[in-house]
Amino acid sequence: MKTVIELIEASAEQLTQAGVGFGHGTTNAFDEAAWLVMWRLGLPIDDLDGVAEQPVSNEQLAQVRQLIQERIATRKPAAYLTKQAWLQGVPFYVDERAIVPRSFIAELLAEGTIDDWLSDKTQRVLDLCTGNGSLAVLAAMAYPDVSVDGADISPDALAVARINVDQHDLADRIALLQSNGLQSVNGPYDLVLCNPPYVNAKSMKALPAEYLAEPELALASGEDGMDFTRQLIADLRAQPNKFMTADAVLVLEIGNEREHFERAFPTLPVFWLPTSSGDDQVLLITREALLS
């Protein structure tokens, strides 16, 4: 009879042999297998050491093997199979209607990295391209005195966000808005968070199948990945008083597209913020810099 750890190791080997892609909450086959096995067995995902030697019945073994085969055959990220993702230890519901949450902005909120740019005047936050609502929820948790608007162009994504806002009992502080960029938001805001589509066309063609299981609308943004960001910055510059208060800042995630960002905005003064993936994934722009 197999133990939990033996089943995880065998499942990881299967995932490796099948060449599945990672990056939706895990970065390697062992972590992905652990997530799927522990979830299927109904075990606490954060206590592998405590259950590693627990025996697995033949029925449980069959259930896990079926799940691993589904992961391999469909190439869906594990989060779509479990209907759950975690950011900074906080659980979120997710399904194919929204991108799997993995923003580095979550780290910045949890670690207080952007707090020096905020003050007691920070009362209104916009999470633009909110997806499943995870950053809106984390912002509301990090700053208990603020109200948050979560905006997205996709009504499907907003339906998923509604589940998370309600699950975390934040409906009184988070409003969800359908908006194409800034078109239908209710500014001005003191803090704008945005993890927009930013993948360039060449990278889109090379993405593993797991990423293609996500809504393309949440990933692709033109030839250089900067189409959404160009429009966002143009809109903020055109009507700054409508969208940003005097001391407002924009926190923008651009992933691996720093080169394209700097080519698109060669003279824009920005602050690059440190994340677990380096200092070139997320940037901060003050209203003053936007208008300089």
C-alpha cells in the first residue's frame, strides 16, 4: 500500500514524463503533484510533513490517478481542476472564466512595499483588470479603512470575482464594475493597482498549453504587449483629475516585458519594486511623474 508521499512522488514523475507546464501557483512537478494529491485526498495542503506517511487506500489511489491523468490530458492548470488558488496564504475560487491569480502585486500588498507612497488620505483603491477579484480582496484586507473598486471588461471574470468578494465577506467594501479599461470606473482614486494583459505576440505563440486554457483577453496585448498599458497611461494623462487624486500612485505589473515597456515609455520616471521574481516585474508611477 502506497503512502501519501510515495503517491506524490509517483505523480510528480508522471507529470514530468508528460511534459506538462507550470507557472499557475507552482513551478515544478513535485509541488504540482502535492497540490493535486492532497486536494483529492481531502488533506490540508499546508501540512505535507504531518501526513506524508499516511497510507492511501486503493479507492483513493484510483481517484488520484484519474485526476493526474486529467491534468495531463487536458493541460488545464491545477487551479482549474481544484477550483481553488492561493495568494499570500489566502484561498480564492477560480475557474476557466478568469485567469489563475498569480500577481506579484499580492506580495507587495502583504509586505507593505508600497505603504511609503500611501497615507491616511488613502481611502479609495481601484483594482483594474481584477479577474477573479483576488487583488481587490487582498487590498481590502491590507488596508482595512479603504474602499475598493474591482473593474474588469469581462462579465464572466466579474462573476468569479463576486464569489470571492462574498466568500471573504467584503461586499460592503468592494464594488465590482464592468469597464473597458478606465471607461466606466468611478474615480478619482488614491491607489490604482493593475495587473493587465501584457504578453507580446511572439511570447503568446510560445506559451505552454496551460496558459492557453486561460482567457486570451487576460493575457495578450498586441505586438509588443503594451497595447493596454499605452491606453491606460494615455487615459490617465488625458483626464488625471477624473481618475487620480493629487497624491495618487499607479502600481503596474508588466511581467517579463520591461524592455518593451521602456521602449514604449522611454522618458517616464518609474520606481521598480522588488518581488520574489526580481526587480523588473512591477513598477510604481506617481501622478506627478505621469504628468511630467
